[in-house]
Amino acid sequence: MFDDLRDLYQEVILDHGRRPRHGSRLAAYDASAKGDNPMCGDRVQVFVRHDEGGRIAEAGFEARGCAISVASADLMAETVAGRTDDEVRELAGRFRDMARTGEAAGEDAAIERLRPLAGVHEYPSRVKCATLPWHALLAALDGKGEASSE
């Protein structure tokens, strides 16, 4: 059973890495930031558009990097839609912890959608690949133009 789940998660990562659903610059956005991981060459730029109520209406990205980085950006863009900036910050912290440890606090639809990336904790050098888009997203929400993988 465990191997079947691991295979399924790998398929999700490869699918989103090869065919990202949100992998494009938004036509209109109110926040953006670039992320760069100089150790492996992953680069991402995140775009966010808020609705009139202050929630994220849409997120998109442009990326050049490994399947983990692109899949993380795509799943992130999908998961943050409809959330407030504070909710996104909280989710980003839980995702970061999950990427580092394989465990996530709380059981909700958002973290379950991101769970295919939990396996990166077994490969410490790949944790930065998975978290880079999230660093860029937080930089965008904070009005900063750039983020690093640190």
C-alpha cells in the first residue's frame, strides 16, 4: 500500500511538473516576485491577483527548474486561490514544515492537496526546490521583488 501511495504521489509531481495548469503570467496581477535557487538553477516568478475582498483570486507563475519546483509552484497556485494573505502565510509555514519533516500540522483539503510533495524531506537538497515557489509567493505578498531559496 505504501509503495502504491508513493507511486501515486510521484505521478502527481511528474504530471504537474510536465503540464502545469497555472504556469503562465497572469494578464493582470497586483503582486509579483522572483525566486532563485543558485545551487540548482531553479527560477520562478509568481504572480498574484487579489479580488475586491482581499482574497487571492488567482495565482500563476513562470518557472524554469526541476519537476519538483514546477509541481510545487503549480500546486501552490491551485491551493492558494480563495485564501487571504494571512491564510496563505499560515499554509506556507505548514507546507515548509511538511517539506522538511514529511509531517503536516492539521488535516484539511489544502494540505492534502500538497501532500504529494511531503516525500522531499527524504532528500534534503530537494527541500529548497519544493519551497522556492512559496518563498517567492510570500515575497510577493510582502511587496518584495525577490526571494531566495533560503
